[in-house]
Amino acid sequence: MRMMKLVTILALLCWLPNGLANDGMGWGSLSSETQQVLKPFANKWDSLSEAKRQKLAKGADRWLAMSPEQKSRAKKRFSKWRQLTPEQKKSTRQKFHKFQSLPPQKKRALRKRAKWLKSLPPERRQQLRKKWRKRRQPKS
């Protein structure tokens, strides 16, 4: 029932003009479930920009809609992300933006190839990585 209320409120906020929608993103207007997810931001919520609040609320809604398995995968990915160096994060963001700009058929082809690669035994994947790295190295 609470989830239905949350979905209804979010749908209404999307339809309201921007001036009215801004008033709806106060901490008190969030559901208790959303507040629980966003608890680390409670003290500074009012100082965040409206765009940041909306982004966080949207992320909290996605989190609440995830299955336990999806949440576990997301936690692992986030943990890996936090361990990356700033250079690795920058490179990952660049690759993501490059992928996002590709036409749909190229995205499908890359996803298919990644799925195929993931299906291979770890030893075979390692062999292919070595082979591909050798190809990418400049010839002197």
C-alpha cells in the first residue's frame, strides 16, 4: 500500500509544473521507506539542490523496487566502484558515455559479445585478454 502511495506521489510530481514540484521534495514529503534509504542525507537534505534531491529520490525508489538479489549485486558493484582510483573512474565514465552514444544495433552487438565472453571459462577469457592486449600494444 505504501509503495502504491509512493508511486502515485511521484507520478503526480512528474506532472506538476516545476514551481510546484520543487515544494514537494522536502524531507517530510518523502515516504518513510525513502527516508530510511536516504537517511545519510537527512541533515543536509534542505541544502541540496532540487536536481540532486530528485536524483537521490529516484535512486531510492529504484533501490526500494529491487529484489534482494539485485540489491546484493548493486552493493558489490558499488563496493568495486569505491575501490577504483580516480583515473579508473574517469576512464569508466568515458567508456560509459561512449557506449551510451552508440547506435542501438552496436550496443546490442557489444552486449551479445560481452555475454559470450562471460560464458567462457576463466582460463579462456584470460587467454583472449592477453591476445587482445598484445594486439593493442604499439609495434616498435
